Amino acid sequence: MKRSISSFAGKRRNWSIPYILFLGFFVLTPLVLILFYAFTNGAGGFTFGNFQKFLQQPEAMHTFIFSVGVALITTVVCLLLGYPAAYILSRMESKSAKLLVLLFILPMWVNFLIRTLATVALFDFLGIPLGQGSLYFGMVYNFLPFMIYPIYNTLQKTDKNLIEAAQDLGANPRQVFFKTILPLSVPGITSGIMMVFMPVISTFAIAELLTINNIKLFGTTLQENIYNGMWNYGAALSLIMLLLIGITSMLNGQGTAKAAEEGGLI
Amino acid sequence: MMKRILSNSYIGLLLVMLYAPILIIVVFSFTEAKVLGNWSGFSFKLYTSLFNGGIHHSLASALWNTLIIGLIAAFVSMLLGTVAAIGIFNMRPKARKAVQLVNSIPILNPDIITAISLFLLFVSLGISQGYTTVILAHISFCTPYVVLSVYPRLLQMNDNLYEAALDLGATPFYALRKVLLPQLRPGMISGFILAFTLSIDDFVVTLFTIGNEGLETLSTYIYADARKGGLTPELRPLSAIIFITVLILLLAINQRAAKKRL
């Protein structure tokens, strides 16, 4: 009897094998292919040419830097708008706070292309011309919930005793906030930053729709190259984006893992 | 008091900003005007023409494709992810860490990288793109979320229950069905729902794996539409219906959860 249990349990470890094979084929192999295409030319020979092309082409370089800028500004605006909101929500009575958080997440369930086109309609309706302004509004509009949610989650779990202790020890409200609440909410902030910065840097289509094709972001450059059959150059550009994202997640450390967990909840 | 009014109005303001575009779509779904933003009188015409199909056959088939792909991808992801989670849970720590790391790659990778990498996989193997490739691609980015939602259930589980079932004479399969699965079910269901929403909402990965045989999902249909310059008016009532359905569903879930707690 005992033996059959342990052999079954032993087998159970093997249940992960189908998925491991699946991951190998559909996750790891494709990434290796990006690497392969990035360092080869059309004929399959090894080359650094694709990266040289990027460094020599002012247009692709310019789009890249501009996209990083847009992502940074969007992230900062989302943080400035989202933190107070998350803070207020975390102070509310839990029942109404839950409902409000739900309302903040709800727009995420409408297809993002439709939402973006609706933003365009809103600007048309108000008679505001489309351009940089509408681009930033659209980005913040699309990604603000991703900032509010993780921060709210962390703030809500904060041990209230610590805040009371700070007050008892004579801290004024400002000190309580800056010395106790803010430092304790850092994990939420870092995962919020990840969840906004990473998607924005790689968005594709939002910028075109919001600016009637006047402003192009790096995601579009990637798509155009792949679509025009420039697989090697496109793969090299993808690798550059992956590198940037790798660096960002490394700087964020534990925020990355948290973002991965919470990404699932939205 | 003053502070409270201020903070409440701040939340209100943000919500107005978030909902204004959606409100516009809902309002303008009740008028016939071709261009979003023009009001040509109240009418249900867009709703009736959405359901009568005919001219908008391509929209109906795009919607149909989206749902089919979503359901298949979510179902397969749920099975694959649950079996994988059980396996990963029983692995040795080192191997487990490695698999979990690879599992988080599709979650952290931006859509467009996933999309390009899968595109390169399919073209370098010479697989023609269509329904199958889209579904495989969706399974590949949905399953990691299922693993993440089932795994915590395994951590919370009491191992002795399963052993007790075996001691009481249950076959391993029976114990699995009667003891293990019921405990994993909530995680499986939320994984399924998550996978389904991710799949129907996906645009970038679909665009890169759908090929050019004329297959369209809702996202690629809207994208092609927007590039042509205008949104098919029937998309307004469709979005309104989707939005209202989700709103009611979520509020109902929230109500039920609130009642349970009492």
C-alpha cells in the first residue's frame, strides 16, 4: 500500500512534463529564434549588421528614445495621479472601497482598441486637436488602473498598528506619511511602475490611433519591419527592447515578481 | 469633513475621466450617424442591424471567431495549467524554481515580443498561419496565469486529506477526483475566466499569428476598421452590450462576495 502511494506521488512530479515540453517549444524556442535572427543576415550568416543598422539609422533610434520618454512620462503621471487615489481608497470603509476599486478596473474589460477609439471620439467631441496631448491622455487613461491596483493592495495590507505607533510616538501627519506609510508601500509602487512602464514601452497601435498616424512609437517600428519581411532587423530591434525591459526589471528587483502575480488579477 | 469632500471628489473626477469615453460610446450607440460624435436623433437602428447581420456578416464572424478561440484556448489552458501546477508542486525545489521562472516569461514579456517570437517560430517551421496558430499562441500566454492561480490552492491544501482517502480505500484516481480536484476547483475556475478574458482581449499576438487567409477576430477587425478611417457603427452597440454585461456580472459577483462575508 505504502509503496503504491509513493510511486504515485513520484509519478505526480512527472505531471509537469507536458507543460515543460510546451514551454520549451512555445516560449523558449521562439526566444532563441529572436536571438538567432538578430545575429544573422538573410542568408543565415553571423553578423552584427542588424545592430549597426539601428545605430546608424537616426529614425529608428529617435523613435526608440522618444518611446522611452513617453513611457517614463506616462509612468510618472500615473504614479502622481494613482497614488493619492489608491491612498484614499485604502482609507475608506472596505465595502465601498471594494466597489470603487472594481469600478477602476472595469474599463479594462472593454477592448482596448475600442477604448482608444472612444478617447479619440471624446477629443473630437470636445474639439481638441489630436497630438501629443491626446497621446499622453490616452496612455494614462489606458494604464492608470494598473498603477492604482497594486498600490491599493499594498496600502490596504499595511499594518495599522505601525501607523498608530508612529502617531503615539509623536509624529505629525506628514511625518507619519513620509516615514511610515510611503516606505511601506514601496513594493506596491515598484510593481505599479512595472505594470505601466513595460506595456507602454511596447504598445503598438494606440499611438497611431490617438495621433492619426502622426506619432510613431517603437512597437510600431518593430511591427512594420516584421511585416515588410525584414525579420532579421526586426528581431534585432526586439532584442533591444528585451534588453531594456530586462534592465528595468532588474532595477525593480522584487517588484517584478509581484507585478507578475498581480498582472493576473487585472 | 473638508478633507473627505476633497478626496471623494478626487476619486469621482478620476472615475469621470475613465468613464467619459465609454459613456460616449454607449450614448452614441443610440443614434444612426456613421461618424462617432455626430448625433442624428435617437434610434435603435444600430442594435437591430447588429443582430440582423446581413451586411455586417464579417463583424458577426469576427465576434464568433473571438469567442471560439477564447473558449478553446481557455479550456486547454485550464487543463494544461492545472496538471502542470500539480506536477510543479511535487517537483524538487531547484527544478521547481526553474520551471516557475520560465512560466513567468510569457507574463512579463511584452505582447509584441511574444507575438514576434511566435511569428518567427511559425514561419521558420513553415507552418501556415490560421486558426490553429492563433489558438496555440493564446494557450502559450494564458496557461502561465492558470498555473499561477491554481498553485496557491495546492499550497493551502492539507496533504493528509489525500492520504486519508487512500487509506480509506479510494483508488488514486478516485481520490484525485473526489479530494484533490474539489479543492483546486476555485483556482481552476478563476484561471479559466482569466485565460478567457486575456484571449478575447488580445490583439497584438493575434495579429502576428493569424496569417492572411482572411481570418479575423474582433480585435483585428476593429484595427483594420480603424486603419480604414472609420469605425463600423455597429461596433458601438456591440461594445455597449459587452460593457453592460461585464458591469452587471462584476457587480453581481461583488454583491455575492459581500453577502458571503456577512
